[in-house]
Amino acid sequence: MRIVGLTGGIASGKSTVSNLFKAHGIPVVDADIVARNVLKKGTGGWKKVVAAFGEDILLENGEVDRAKLGQIVFSDPGRRQLLNRLLAPFISRGILMEVLKLWIKGCSIIVLDVPLLFEARMDKWTKPIVVVWVDPKTQLQRLMIRDGSMEEDAKSRINAQMSLDLKRSQADIVIDNTGSLEALHEQFQKVLTQITRPLTWTEFMLSRKGTFLALFSIFVGVAICKRSP
């Protein structure tokens, strides 16, 4: 099984690339969706976060006000690290369960869409790693347009993340999304060709088919040994 790591930065276009993978039939495990699920009312993640940040972050229905929580952690690096530390075990477990479900279905290629791929050290699970990159000026402009935010607020949110240049330096594949949507699609087609190349022997053995083949081989080997004089 090939587990592809997909990451980027805010307003880099990572979600667009993620959707392109889905459109081409490649299953995607979205860490943001997993994170939302582990923050649902009554879950273990919800209890940890409420205990650490107080009930002021809750909506009237008891769910976490994600916008309010986001404002708190983006302006305070210490509290942001605390939140990441509290939720990391729940998110990792959730991602693992989603991967297991896809493995059981027989999927041989899976994309992990994880904004904090390097920060959470999930990059060790993935190969290759795809980073969606844009230059700082473009990233800032797109974020301000997307959210209607002021420059200072946009810069604060960008600076709260690991820099795209550093992520790019650790990538196996870089998608430069500074240009047009058409240019992005052209790059994606090349990336798709790389991602869907035949599995290596190691990757095959980690797939469901490979596991069944290994078990069958062991069964046959044991049966032959028993029949031998």
C-alpha cells in the first residue's frame, strides 16, 4: 500500500489538490475532517479541550466554537501548542482508523491530507510527500481575499504555521501553485502519473492483496512441510 502525504499552508491551494485526487478516484483521508470529529460534543478530545480552555469556547448547543478557539490559539503560540498536544493522539488514532478502513476495502493508494504533516511527525508514515507551495506574497494576497482579513491578521495566521519554504525543502514532490488554475491542473497530471505508478514490492506486501498472498504462501508452506516424510 502506498500512503502519500499531502500538505501545504493556509491559502496555498492544498484543498484544491486534495479535491483533484478525489476527482481522479484516489481516496483521501482528510485530517481536518478527523479533527472536527474528535472535537464533537462528548468525545474524549472535546473533554480535554474544554477542560483546558474553559466553557467559554462552547456554543449554546455545547459544541466547540471553532472560530473562537481558532482566534485564541492563533494569537498565542503557547496555547496553540497546547491544543495540538491535546488533540494529536485523538487525530492520529482517527487517521489510522480511516486508513485501516481503506486497507480493508483493498485500496492500494491512499492520500493523507494533513496540514501539520511535519509538525505532527506523520511524514514518517508517508512516501512520497507532496507539498503545495506558493510564494509568500501570493499566499498573503490570497488569504486576505479569501477571508476578507486585514494584512496584519493574515500575516499572523501565516506566521503561526511552519513556513512553506521549509516544507518544500522536505518534500519529495512540490506543486508550485503560484500561477493559474490551469497551470495547477497541468502539474497535477504529472504528479498523478508519479503517484499511480506500479507499487514497489514492499508497498505491495503492505497492501491487502500482499498480506493475503503472504498468508497463503505461509499456509501452503506449512501444508507441504506436514506432507513431507
